[in-house]
Amino acid sequence: MSNPCTVTLEDGTHYDLSSLASAKSDYVAEVGETSYNLNVCRGVIGELYKIDDPDTVGGFVRKADGDFSLGRVNTNLTVSPMTNEPMLIMTDGSPCPLNPDATASTAIRFICSPADFHAGKPVLMATLPPSDPCHFYFEWKSHVACPTNPKQELQSNHYYVFGAILFIAILTWFGGLTLYNRLYLKKRGLSQFPIPSFHLPSISLPGTKSSSATGNGTSSGQPRWGSWGRRSNRSGAGGYSSIRAEAAEDDEEEGFAGRFSLEDDDEDAEDLTGGETDAWRSHGHANGAKAKGNGSVGVHQGLVDI
């Protein structure tokens, strides 16, 4: 058995209007000088005049010859066949003025309105017949008339709130940067919009040759040890220039030593150890003594003399 003033559709949509039951005062819909007093899921609060069973009256219209009942209290909600919105129908009201065999009835269609945080109030939409009406049709906008399915509503609301916050954040970021670029940086055209650009990173494999040579005349693929190593490409003569220079110096030293080496079995060596060597030595001593006499440092001139 369902709770009073609730209805659940086949797809799980649930409505609960029990919170609209007011124990303090009735809801009033005014049309000109006529006031329609209604309550939901319970009897009216106001004092009734000349109406049988006042505790069962769900709505009434005050008249000079006595109050007119709009229908009896009904706690069973139905659904509008056109909009699937909850409806409350009250029947068995006062006898109709033009047809005493018929009784008054009232239909209230509740409309979901999240913007209305209050309970809302009924609005008379139509009456039948137009003169001396006996059937009444109301519409009632309220946030209470919205579906109350806790699980589904909570999940959907979370998605909507997150999407709204994300959209506002992106819009604020985009608009702020656009104004900054336009007003402060004086950019125009597409450059004023903060459109991100994507650049693919370049990858260079070790040991491969580049298309152009480096500033020191060598390719980038050659091994380099840095400033602290023995080998370096910064010398301008290649990675092995220092080794070649050392080899050349060794050759020159060996050649120089070979030409001026003294061996007993070499005839030229005997000549040098004879007169020429003595002349070179004596000439060097003479120049050294002359330099000492003049007060200056002597300069070795042996090779030039030879």
C-alpha cells in the first residue's frame, strides 16, 4: 500500500505531495472578488458555514447564502494522461446550482517548478459551466511537485552540477585571457584568443650524423669527451689532433736526437767530437764570458754558429 499523497510511475519516477498539507492556514486562489480556499491531503482549516461534514471538505468558496464545497479530501494521487504529472481530484462536493443531481468536483494539476522554493499556491484555470460553475480546474506550481527519486535524482544532479561548474570555469578562463590579450597586450585576430598549440618533441639518436657540420668543422656524430678529457672536438683539428701532434713531436725529437747522437762507429760523429765540438764549446764559453762582462744575460747561440 502506497503512502498518502504519493504516486510512483512504472519507470520509477516518484512524487510526494504530503509536505503541502498545511495545518496553519489554507491556500487561497483569488479571482476578482471570489476566493477559493484549498488544502492538500487534509481538510481545510477555515471555519465553514452551512456545510455538512466540514471535516471532510478539501476546498470551498465562500458565498452569502452559505459556503460551497469544492470536493471531499482525497489522499490518492493520479497522473495526468497528457504530461505524466501528479494530479489530485476531489469529488462529492456541494450540489451543482444548475443540476442538483450532480455534485461539485475539482481537479488540481501540480507542475514541477524548481525555481519556486516555497509551497506555491493554486491558480484557477477554468470552470464549467461558465455561469454558476460546478466543476473547477486548478494548476499549482511548486518545487514539491518535482520527482523525488533519491538515488537517480542524486546521481543526475551531481553530473549536472559538475558540468555547470566546469563550463563556467572554462568560460571564465577563456574570457579573462582574451580580454587580457586584447586590452593589455594589444593583440588582434586569432592571436588574442588563448588557443593552445601543440609541438611534437624532436628525438635525436646517439651516434647518428646530422645533416650539417658543427662550428668546429666536425660532424655532431663524432664522440666528444668534454673539456676535462684528453680528447675534444674543440681544438679545430679533429678529435685526434692532440695525439697526432704528440706523435709529430716524438718524431722530431727522435730525428733531432738521431742527427746529433754520438756513436763511436760513426765517422761524422768522430768529426763532431773532434774539432767542431771543441769549437762550439769554446765559442759558447767566450760568448758567455763576454755577456758576463757586459752585465747582461748570455744567449745560447750554438746552433746558429753551426
